[in-house]
Amino acid sequence: MSRFVAITVVLVAALGWLSWRLLDQDRALERQRTRDRLESAADLVAAELLRGIAEIGDTLGFLVATGNTAEAERRGAALPTDALLLLASSDRLNAYPRGRLLHTPLAATQPEPAPAIFARGDSLEFRARNPAAASDFYEAMARSRDVSVRAAALLRLGRTTRKANRVHLAAAAYAQMAGLGDALVNGIPAALLARAGRLTLWRETGDSTSLQREALELHDALHSGRWRMPRSAFEFYDAEVSRVLSLPPAPHGDAHLAARMAATEAAAAFWTSWREDDGERPDAKGWRAVNVNDHPLLIAWGTRGDRIAAIVGGREFVATLMSGVAPLLARQHAALSLSDEQSRPVLTVGVANASAVRVSRSRSETRLPWTLQIASASSASGTGVAERRRLLIAGMAVAGLLALFGTYAVTRAATREMDAVRMQADFVSAVSHEFRTPLTSLLQLTELLASGRVSSADRRAQYYGALKRETERLHRFVESLLAFGRADAGVAERRGEPFEGVALARDTVAEFARDVAASGFTVELSAPNESLRMTGDQEALKRALWNLLDNAVKYSTDTSRVEVDVSRHSDRLAIAVRDHGLGIPVHEQAAIFEKFRRGQAARDRGIRGTGIGLALVKQIVEAHGGTVGVHSATGSGGGSTFTIELPLRPHPTAVSS
């Protein structure tokens, strides 16, 4: 048995190892399949992105060749909010859509009035410190037909009237100046200077309502890209407005404005670099990735002679290049990430698994401006792999459980079979002993009588009585074996006849008492005087009671007394047989009524018995519609009480067990 268990343990261990190996191989195979799929996806994605950038290059080549501003306007209007289109030459810079460029690196070229024109007014204002007289002079100059002179005069008029506390005149001068449109004063649009002047006016006069309104209007105008100005001017006036509005420096936490500012700075730096590189112009077409203030940008350009067209775009613009990539990634169950040459993230499409297989393509491999990385994404394919592995694990687990269950079943069956063989061997040995004892006595007594060595008539009578008792004992034992065999085979037929239950108990106890009197045992009977009529097989019931009495004598120890109590419980007759013997542990009390089962204490003490007596009692009693039970206390003198309960109602004429 131990070898069989050891073989099973080895089998289960081998099955577990095989399961682990299969799972490991499945994981390795799946990773290889995933890698092959991602390698193919990386090549397709790189080709699609390269095609998209090449199309942009073709568009820019067309624009730089034709100089078509209407087409540039149309193309620029279709760009995302973080992108702009440049159409420029060495001395000209246009951005589309208009207003997208916040400031420009190209200084405005407009004739400025000679400083000598305003020399007298400046002298009155600063040397003579007479702002009122200076205001009269500037007011006269503000009626000039030259718009540049008029704009410069109105700026000075607003300043001097403000100094003279002539608020209404200052406000009127700034309002008139704001209407001059794109006129420049020192390279700054007159409209911008007018709003800045009013901002100073309302601050000095303490008009907070007008100050806030003017600051909001100036803020919106600056960020609308309405005016062409250098970067220094934009930053100066934006900082002034931010202080009034209690805002942090631009972009004030506005992601949209931050993207525009980054695109503006990148465009200005790119155009300046191209303009300054007179000897070596860039190739006819090109593209590169840059990063401005942590904003990744793509610059694509096309040049022809001294003209250039370029697109500068941020993440939103790069995302538009993914229009053909997203379906491809979905089909391949992959996620894409782009990073620049400093490994800073540019764009991500899809969500990769934490432990996903990853495939990279460098900039040199793809000719793209970014490093490309493809990884497995959560998808139905991953679900299928997990489901396959779950089924594999479940199958191996079921196989292991079946092996363990089979081992348990075989072990249990083998154990039961061995127990049955042992019990049958014990039974054969006990039966042999039970036969040998009376047969030995019969043989010895018969030899003595046959040899004529017993001359006394009293001794012969005594020996004949002993022969009779041993013969009856042997007869009872044989009848018990036959009755048990018939009952166990289910063919026992019992007579159904009326009889008096108390009388049956009295007669059986009296007969048994005479039989064991020579051994020093006494049997005490307590029975009612009433007549309790029953129906059944008297011989079978007598045999059952005799077996209980015989067990009581066999298992008694120091006390040679057996007590029998006959009583009536409602419509049932109860016969209780009590001894003062070994007692029966609780865990053995149910098993002793099974065939060939004997208590451990009886086996340890070598008390004779076949293990079928109580099983026969149970069969007989249950065949009569009754029950048999035991109550016992273990320990010396604790004893056991076996109780038979039989129905008093009339029983069928034939009883079958």
C-alpha cells in the first residue's frame, strides 16, 4: 500500500512539473508570437507616419513654389490649435491662420517721424516742466496728415495731459490713437500703445473698474495675435496686464496658451536660424522634432531659393498624423508611444500592459524625428490567451484531483478489503475455537463412558448431563451460525405466532441461569406481572436474548452478576440486559452491531467471540419491527446495558429479514 501511495505522489508531482513546463512554454511561445506581431506593427506604423510627413512636405513644396497666400490661408485654417503655417522669405514672415503667431522676430518697417519734429514739445515737457504748454504743442501736431506723426503726437499728448491731471483729454487722446490701426510708434502698434496708456491712466486715477476692464481687453487682444510685435514687447505688456489682473506670468496655467507660446517661439527661432544661414540653406524638404518649455513640437519645411514654407505643430498636430495609424494599432492590439532624442514623451496612443512585450524603432531606422515604441495593449487577444491558460491549468488541476481521488478510492477499497479479510480470518479462527471447546469436552466424556471407567451411577449421570449441556451449547452455536447465514443472505423465514412476551423472557433467563450457574454467575430478573401479548418467531427472539445474556457473561469482570429488566414502554416491550464488565467506548458502540466487528478491549483481553452475535441480534429484532441499542460507561465495573424494544401490536404471520 505504501508503494502505491508513493507511486501516486510521484505521478502527481510529475503532472505538476509537466503543467509548469507547459505553461512556461506557452508563455514563451505567446511572447514570441506577440513580438513578431509587434515587429510587423512597428514597421507598418513607421511607414504610415513617414507617409503622412511626406504628404506634409509635398504640400509645403507646393506652397513655397507658388507663394499662393490664399491656399496657405486655407491650409492654415485646417490646422489644430497648437500648429501654425509659415510662408516667408528673408525679409517677410507671414503666419497662418492669422493671429496664431503671438509675436514676430521680424521688425516692422514703417517710416518713423524725425525726432526734431517734436523737439519743442519735448523741451516744454521735460526741461521747462510745463506739461500744459507741451500738450498744446502736441495737440497741434496731432492734426498732421502724416499718420506716423499723428500717432507719435497723440502718444505724447496722452502722456502730458495725464501729467496735468486732464483725465478726459488724456482718455480722448488715447481713444483717437487707438483708431489709427496698424500705425507704428517706435515699432509698436499705436492701438497697443493706446490701450497701455489707458491702463496707466486708470491706475493713476484709481478707477479700479475701468482698470480691470481695460486690462481684460488688453489681455485678450495680446493673446489673439492681433498685433505684430517683437517678443520683448509681448512679454512686457503681458506681464503688466498679469500684474493688474493678479495672474501668474503667462501662460497663467492655460494649456492652450502654453502650446501656442511654444509654437510661436519655435517658429521664430526656426525662421531666424534659416534667415541667418545664407550660405547653407536647408534641403528642399525636411523635418525635425524640437522641445520648447516641455512642449514637443514637429517642424516640417520646404524651401525654394530664398523662400520657405513650414509647419510648426505640437501634440494635437502630431495626433492628426495618427489618423491612419490608430486603426492599424487596433487591429494589431498594440499601443504606440513616441519620444524625442532625449527620451521625453511626445505622444501615446493606447494603453500598454505593465508587463507587455515592447518593440522599438530608432530615429535612424525609420528616418522619423522620434523614437517609436510599440507594446501589447489590453485586448481580446490577451483575453483569449488568459482563457487558454486558465483552461490548461484547470485541466491539469482536474487531472491531479482525479489522480488523488483515484488513489484515495483505491486505498480505501483496499483497506476495507484487507479489513474484511482480517475479520473473516478472525471469524474462522473464533468459530474453530467455539467448535473445538465443546467437541473436546464431548470427546473426553464419551471416551470415559465408552471405556467403562466410570463405575458410579451418579458420576455417569453427571457425565451424561455434561454431555447434554455441551451438545445443546454446540447445537445453539450451529443454529446461530445457520440463522446468521440465512439472514445475511436475505432468505431467513421466521414464524409468526402469538406468544406472551414476559413469559418468553422469564423462560429464557431461567434456562440461561441454569446453564451458567456452574460458572458462578447469577442472573437477576425484574419483570412485570402483567401479560404482554406479541406476535413473532419465539425461537429467533429467544436466540437474540440468549446472545445478549451470553455476551454479558463473557464480558463481565469482577462482578458475576447479570441483571435483566423487562418493562413496558407505551405499546412496546423493553428487555434490558445489564452487565458489570469492561464497558464499550462511545466511538465503538455503533460498529459492534456490524458483522465480524468486536470491541478493541475484548480483542486485547483475548475474550472468545465470533463477532456475529450482536449482528444477529440486530437482524432478528429489526425483522420483528423493533430496535436494539446500547448504553455503556467505560472503565472497571462501568458495564453495558443492551436494550431490545419490540412492538406489542399484532405482527404479520410471516417475518422476513
